[in-house]
Amino acid sequence: MQLLNTLYITTPETYLRLDNDTLRVEVERETRLRVPLHHLSSVVCFGHIGLSAPLMHRLAESGIALVLLDDNGRFKARLEGAVTGNVLLRQAQFQRVADPAFTLDMARASVAGKIKNTRQVLQRGAREAKVEDEAKVLTRLADDLAAALRALPEVTDLDSLRGVEGSAARQYFSGLSLLVRPDQRAAFTMDGRTRRPPRDRFNAMLSFLYAMWMNDCRSALEAAGLDPQVGFLHALRPGRAALALDLMEEFRPWADRLALTLINRGQLGADDFVLREGGGVLLEPDARKAVVVAYQERKKDEINHPLLAQSVPLGLVPLVQARLLARAMREDGAPYVPFVAK
């Protein structure tokens, strides 16, 4: 099934090998899982995972992406076979990124989608808040994000746009802890967004979820024939999947929502995290598995796509958006419309 065609490996010291047309998963030399290769489009490995050379060759030959992430979900490497996709589409993409006006419009759309979706997270929190003062704080922050949205059309350069986005993100994260259930706040306190490494449990969970969304967005762009390295909002740097980061911006609030659900329902607790020397925090192996399962289940949720005017599984939305991006690259007068939840 297309929503479940990514294999996530989260158990430390797991070894993956090729067994005829099957990927075999071993832990302490004991076979734990066999997956037919034709069921897979990508394999994502977290932390210290071993792989045989024959398996890596076969994955590349079969067009199955191999993604290596560290324990916190930070991207380390990606193995792929021969580059596919429409060369004319990529040529159009390279031409578009050289157009300052088009670049600014695309970056503005990415930021607008992110702010609209984060604002909805705060508005929902305000409606459900049990304490009036907290509801007022969340409402004020949502109003601040509305002001940021109104400022976007007046932005005339990328640096200013990034400044608006950064300010909006700080406002949003300043209120996110108020959406945590009161009895869980001591364990899941959050003082802004931190990464590399995450400095608290909430940020550790967000980094892990963002890494999975990033992989799905990158895969969606490649499926559409676009180059994930060449984006608009995020500066171009060697090794940075700038367009995948651009696309992921509108999906970050979905990761935030899932993190809050896992915390507030008691599915993850303080003991599911490791506090490392130096202040870094990461998920325990069993907790990583729980988050992956929850993430895959969430991707099955049916979401009303406003542009398509029909219901679409959340896991397919990055593929839809990647194709809308491709349309914007090819056609004049076809602006990119970010996905905004209703």
C-alpha cells in the first residue's frame, strides 16, 4: 500500500541483508522480519544500523531509496540509483530558481502555508483550553500570526521574508507548551525550538517527526520529477535538500499535532527519553517504534484537500503538493497553492 511502502528501522544494532528478493531484518543474528522488495519504495534507518553490500546494490538497482539518519532523525546520507525524472521539468526548475520574482513568490507561498497551519494549531488550542488566561494567550499569539500573514504581500526580498517567518515561528513555539496537558508539562516543557541536538523531550520528538516528514517530502518531489536540492525559501547549499525543506514547511504543524497527541494521551512519557551528557535528549528505541507506528497510522487519516475538493489520505498529500509544484514550474500563471488544513 502506498502509505506503508517505507520501512523504518529504529532498533539499534539491527543488521539488514538481502535474501533472494527479500530484505531480511536481523537483531542479534536472529531474523525478526522479512519484507519483499517489491513492497518497498524506501528504507529509512535511524542510528547504528548495519547493511550488507549486496542489499545496497539491489536497493539502488530496484529504485528503492536508502536513507540514513542519526538517533535524533538528522539526515546523514541517501543512497539512490540512476537519476530519473523529466529532464525538461528539471530544466524549467533551474530556470525558475534564477528568476528573483518567481523565487520570492514561491518562498512566500511556503511561509504562508506554514503560518496558516500553525495558526490553526493555536486557535484549536485556545478553543479547547480549560484555563481562561491560557486561552487568551493562545488567541493573542494566533492574532500575531494573522498579522504576520497580512505582512507577507508587502515583503520585497527573501531576507525580509525569512525574518517574518522566523518571528512567527518564535511566537508559535512560545505558546506550544500551553497545549500540553497540565500534568505532563513538567516533563514536556519547551523553551522554544532547539535542535542539533534537541534540548528537551518535546523538541526531541519534533525532530524525529520532522525527519520522517522530510523523507516523505523528498520522495514526493523525486516522484514528481523535481530536483529536491533546488528550492526557493531555503538557501542553496551543498547537501541540503532545499526544495524538500520548502515543501515540508506546510507539514510541520502536522508533526506538532501528532507530538501533542502522543503526549496528551499518555502514549509517551518522561521515561521514554534519554537525557545525554551535554544536554541532548533523544527517544528510547521502543519509543521511536511507537512514534513511527503513530506516524504511519496518522498518514491514513482522510483529509479534505481544498484545491482538489475531495478527500485524500494525509500520507498522499505531499505527492499531490509535489505535482502542484511541478505544474507551477512548467506553466506561467499557475501559482503554487500550499496545503492548508481545514
